[in-house]
Amino acid sequence: MESKFSKVLLVHNNRKTSKHEKCIENIKKILFGINFEIIDVENIEKNHFGNVDLVITAGGDGTFIKAASFLNDTLILG
């Protein structure tokens, strides 16, 4: 199945709980075959969002809000 997304950015927070790590691994499995980059929310900069079709956040409200602050017309899923 061909993806409608040419590049996805997965932004996560730095939680080290097993539940959070399992969530990240599950998202990676879903994105298998799609070009994606994963980055910690504390390290994001505007240049990470170039040519991104979808941003997925895994974390709390702060992770979503910080990632969204870099976006204009890009889809975001939190």
C-alpha cells in the first residue's frame, strides 16, 4: 500500500517509562515503509519541519503544543 505521506516527523518527549517506549515502538511499526524521522521535543528546531507532510507527537500536551508552534499548514496528530 502506498503512503500519502512522503515524510513524517515523530516528535516525542524524553519519558523513560516502559509504556511510553512501547508507544514509540508501536508508532514506528505503523510507519514501517514510510520515510520518517524521530526527534526529542527538546531538540526540535524549525528546520526539522521542512518538507514534512505529517507530524505525530507522542507525549503530553506540552509536546503537542511545542511541535504545533512550528507549523502553519502541516497536519499534526497527537
